[in-house]
Amino acid sequence: MISSRLYQEALIKGDTRLIGDIYENCFPTVRKFVLKNNGTDEDAEDIFQKSLLQIAVRYKKEKFEIRNDFEGYLFTVCKNLWRRELNKSKKRVTNETLLNLYSEEQDNALALMEQKRFELFNEKLSLISENCRKILSLYFAKMSYAKIVEAAGYNSETVARQRVFKCKKSLTDLIRGDKRYISLKEL
Amino acid sequence: MNLEEDYLIERFLKGELSEDEKEQMETRMVSDPEFSEKVALERQLFKTFDEEDWSDIENPDKEVEAYAELFGAQESKTIKSAIASSAATYKRGKTKTLRKPVWLYAAAATIILVLSFYFLWPAGIAPEELYHTYLDKTELPSLVTRGDSAPDQMKAQAYFENQEYREAVQLFADLIENGGQSGAFYIYLSLAQAELGEFSEALATLDKLIQSDLLDSEKGYWYKSLVYLKADQPQDAKSLLELIIEKNYYQQLLAESLLDEL
């Protein structure tokens, strides 16, 4: 497996041969994901190119390290950009809030910072106990306490609430204790 | 933060507060920055961990502006062009492949077949992609019954097919919890967990299937090898595939073909 660093370097150098390899290895999976989630071929191409540019620009500025394999990381970035796009269209349809008008560069920068926040939250989530992760996954999926009681086998909703509170506290303490949160919390 | 305050924020974000309570909450958020930060973090967590949503940045700061500047810089434009050029080359390659006449495919297939006796096939396909390819080749069991006699299991399958994995996980777990005796429940539950990235849970579900005395227990090995691929643990997938082949377990032929591609 080619190291992530090599791909990151290839991106900032504009090495079309290695970027071509990234396409061969990763684009089919991303395309399949976007098509499965109400997108078109054009959307898949757009998301893929934006993701590569995001990784390149971020690497250029902060030389960040990809802990797992490059393919998996790129897939997550693409998936999140697509979630973001779907969310934007949903807001447009429901007129939920007035959408801010940003330039392409500003929008790319916002997506990058949102990705950083996503990574921070997920990194901290992986540090709490498996049991807490399970409870919080039900809680953040907006499942009712009655259902959480059923799913986790608690005695009452009060016990479930206390457990959610404790688990969430472990998670938020970890997030607040990370210096990266300081630059993200005002956003 | 105490439990009551936490519950109040939760109800606020879920839109469960009365108009009065909501007003009090909003007033407090304006006058109490610490409380406001708690609400903001809770909102971000909800939106980040809900696959159907996304946590947008509401107040761009200097760092966002610095990145925006970098996105607009000439060197980023050069990178963008290189990416676009690689995309065009990739697309051209795909189009050319599609336009090749059938005889060329046959000739290429023969050459590949002959060469594969002499050379190892290059391992270039991402495990995640293999997971999707081989899952597509596996016929998933149908839970649709005659005359709507089991609405919950049909509903669970519908959730799964509509990619509403969180709901699917909940319903399949309920079906198993309530004594549902079907290997298919375990299979769907594990695949939905894998789609949510909950790999250790997915593997544990399949272990339960393997250890059960259900007719489908043997299928657990095949799905477990697929979950390992999805979790990007190809070495673990390989060991299981070897076991499937050795013991003539379910999907032995697909296991051989998948092992070749790894």
C-alpha cells in the first residue's frame, strides 16, 4: 500500500501520474456511494475533485497526518462533502434558514474546517468506552429514552438519562480539553 | 453542567420546549456565554453524528478566511488543474475501454488468463470496493412474508434497503432480542452496523450467529470476511476466506475468487 504521505505530496506537486492512480483506486467506490445516495455522475466527479483539493490545500498549510490508509480517508472526506451538499439542498427546499452566499473559495474553506471538526469529534468518540459509544450512537440518532431503555436493557428512563449524561460528559470533556477545539468552538 | 440543564438543552434542540421555555432559553444564551457554548457544542454533536445531517460552520473566523485565501492562490489553481487533468485522462481511459470491440475483450481476457499463470495479479483494489462488489454478488435473504404476517421484519428490511441503517439496526436488534429465530436477522443487523462504521459490533453480531444452532450459522463466516474488508482489515478477511475454502463453507466459490483479488 502506498503511504498517505506520498499521495499528499503528489497532490501538492500536481503529479498527474499518481493522481491518476488515486482515481483508479478510489473513484469507483466514491461514485458508487454518491449514485446510491441520490447523486449523479457529475456530482461524484465534483465531490471527488473537491475532496482532493481540500486534502492538498490542508496538507500545504498544516502538513497533517492521515492515520489510516489514504483511500479510507479520502472516502470519508468525499462522504462528508456529499452529506454537506445534501444538507444544503434540504435547506434550500425547506427554506429552513437563509443560505449565506459564499465565494467558491470561502465555501471550500468552510468545508475544510467542518471536516476538521468532524475528525476531532470522531477521534474523541473513539476514546470513550464501547458501551458509552453505543449509548451515544442511539442518543445522537435522536432515539427516544423509552427506546434506549429497550435497546440497552436499562431499568428505567431515569437510569438511561443518567447514563447518557455521564457518557456525553466524558466525550465533551475530552473535546474541550483538546486545544484544537479552541479554534473550532466559535465557528 | 447538571443533569437538568443538560436535559433542557436536549429538549431545546429537539424542538420540545414550550414557547415560554424557548424564550427563557434564548435570553439565557445571549447573557450567558458559557451556557451558549454548551448549547452550540451539543448542536454540533447532534449534527455531526447524525448521518442524515451535517454540522455547518455558522460564524466563519480568521482561520476560515486564511484557508479561503489559500484556496484562491495561484498554487491551488495549479493543483486544481492537475486534478482536473487527471480526471479527464481517467475518464478518457474509461470511455476508450467501453468503445473497444468485443473481440478485443476476448483477446485481452485470454492474455490476462495466460499471464495470470505466471504473475501474481496486482493487488490494487481497495478492500472497501471489494466489499461492495462481493456483497452485490451475494444474494441477501428476503424477509418478505406472505400476507404481511411479519410486519416488523419487512419494515426492518425496508429500512436496510433504504439505507436507513440506524433504524434498521434498532429493529433487527429488537427482532433478535424478542427471540426471532432467523440467521437473516443477524446478517442484516451486522451489515447495517458495518455501514454505520460500527465494526466491532458487526463482528460480534456475526460471532453470535456462528455460535448459534441456527441453520444459517455457517453463513456468518462469509459475512464476517466481508465486514473485515469494509473495516479495512484485509489480512483478517484472508484468514477467514481460507477457512471457508478449507471447510467447504457457504460461498466457497466466491471466497476463492475474492481471495485471488486480495
